[in-house]
Amino acid sequence: MTVDPSIDDAALLPTWILERNPDMAERLDVPGHVQWIAIRISGSTYDYRVTTTALRDGDVVGSAAEPVVCDGNSEALLGVIDEEIKRALLQLESMPAEVTASEPEPEPEPPPPPKQRTTLTKLGVGGIVTASLGVAGLGTGIAFVALGVRPVDDYPDWVERDHGPPGYALLSVGIAAMGAGAAMLALDLTRCKRRSDAPKCPQADQSPRGAAASRRPRLSVVATPHAATLLLGGRF
């Protein structure tokens, strides 16, 4: 509200106008928008010029305001201003503000699924041990084969010892043990992935018969100087 200082009671006019229009602030309140009424009182005492403009978000609402002439006293001036305020409020209410739809907040990305940890059972551990024994047997067999035929220390001139047959036997046993250990480990890892919800990856058959069949695997190795026999017992 702007009042020329040359007008009598210029400092009191804004207070008088607000007291006469107590519901103006409530009617101007629109969610999401800023509305107000700009009032300018110019001219001189007993020759007033009242310009009232309805504004919303900084833009003029309705037609451009024209000054209204008032040549009465202060009471007449306040009556003119009351009518102009009513007119401006009707302009704002007859041209409602567009309700802007608020954009929905983006949904947060779902957290990544927890990584499944594969826990080895006794079958997998047994496979690692069996494969390790196979590696040891393979190395020992290679060493025996490399020795070949050697004379016996106690009887170097009459007795010779051929290290080839036991070396080849150890090679066969080592290779077989490595294969068996790898198969046991692969089977255990595959079973754990298929049944990752089970803490110890039990087999699907939970009957007494199935439980008896899922006992710890047994590996038996029998080596002779001329041949190698690999016996695998139990269920995997």
C-alpha cells in the first residue's frame, strides 16, 4: 500500500483500511501461490486518486486498474477503497489459480541383493583333502619314475631296484585322487548353490534313508608295486 505523504493522515490510512477488511488476508491465501492487492492513494486531500490492482505471483489478474477519483473526506475515501478491495478480491476469486500438480518424488533404488555365500560342507572339505593327497601322490610318482633302475646299496653288483612300477602306480593313484577330489568339491559347490537357503546345504531327501545315504564319503586307495586300484565308497 502506497500513500502520498502530502495526503492528510497518510500514516494512519493503511491501519484503518486493514481494520475495515479483516477477512482480506484469509481470502488472499491460496496454497501454492502468492496473491495480494496493491493499493495506491495519490492526489491531494479531498481530491484523491485510488488505484487498486489484483496480483497473483507477480502478474496482474483481470483488466488493468484505472484510478478512481474521490473528492470527499477521509470517510468517503475509505468507503471507495473498501469497494475497490471487494472488486479486486472478486477478480482473484473469479479467475482461480491453476493448481500445479506436484511431481512425485522418485522412488529410491532398491538395495542390491545380498551376496550369497557358499559354505562348504564336509563333502567339499573332503574333496579338497583328497585332491591335495592326489597332488602329493603325483609328485612322489614323478620322483620314483625319474629314479628309474638303481642298484641296491647293500648289493650294488648283484641286485637292482626298478622304481618305475611303483612310480607309475603312484601317478595313477595321484591322478585318480585329484579327479575324485575335484568332483567332490564341484558337487558340493553345486548343491550349495541350488539350496542356498539351507545353512549347511542338506540333500533334498530328508528321510532316514536319505540321511543315512548322505554320510561322509569314504575314499580308499590301494597301491601295489605293479598296479594301482582306486576304490571310492559311500555317496556323494
